[in-house]
Amino acid sequence: MGKKKVVLDTNIFISALGWDKEPRKILYRCLTGEFDLVTSTQQLQELQRVINYPKFNFSDEQKQRLMSLILETATVVEVLGIVNIIKEDVDDNIIIETAVVGNAQFIISGDQHLLKLKEFTTIKIVNPREFLEIF
């Protein structure tokens, strides 16, 4: 059946970098090849913006390492911005579209706008704890 393809929401990358909890375990399992990580150029641009917020206080080394690990391991797809399911936060639509274009089975997020959908077509939308309970 092959490996599961997953899209990690930007908040999961940030949490994985800043705190040692479920998001870090999931990211690690993606980086070691247990799951296929899917992202998009648009999401990487958002991550690049968010990771630089002063409140996170990440070192340049941490930021560069995270970005290069993602680029080395993830499948990067192009999205067109045509999905418009979530009106409250349009950035969330990029995550959904990334999963659709990348044929992902899971979106892992801490974002309530996404989590309340639970599913989009065949893509399950779960929080990190739910994902780790499944796998």
C-alpha cells in the first residue's frame, strides 16, 4: 500500500522546532522516511515568514536546518490557490490544496478551522495526538 503521505500545517513545523512534543515526533518520523512529507512552495513561503517572527526567537541555525531538512525530504508541489473552503483564514486553503495536489492521506494541524472539517474528500484532518494514536 505504500507509505502514508502527510501534509504538516505550518503550526506543526513551528511547534516541532520549538517544543519537544507530538509535532516533533511526527516531523522526525517524516524526516526518517516513515511517512512521505508533502508541502508546497506557497506553504514554504508562509513557513519562512512565520519562522522569523521575533516571538519564537529561533536561531538562524535552527531556521536554516529546519528549512533544509524539509527541502531534502519533502515532495514540493505547486498549488494554484483555487481551493476556497475556509473563509476565516485563507492561508488554511493552501494546506488543503497542497494535500489534494500531493495526494496526501492526512493533514496534521493544530488549527481549529482545519480540524473542524475533519475530512476533505478522502483526506483526514487530525491533530498531532490523533495522528500518533492512529500510527
